[in-house]
Amino acid sequence: MVNINIEISDELHKKIKLASIMQDITLKDYVIKVLEKRAKECKTKT
């Protein structure tokens, strides 16, 4: 497992936190879900 630290704006944090709450998952799980989806999309485009 690898840790990734990034800086994001307060506004983006609020948006993704709200999205995670609406999906009833943790912020960490939400970010992982979005990254996995985008990675899969990139893989299928090549």
C-alpha cells in the first residue's frame, strides 16, 4: 500500500466530501473509487 499526499483547495475538499457523504462512504473510499474509475477509462482508451 502506498500513501499519496496532495494539496487541494478548500472548495474541492468540500465538494468531494459532500459527494462521499451522499454515497455513504468515507472520503478515502470515494477518492479511491474515482481514481480507479479514471484509471480504468484510461486503460480502455489505449
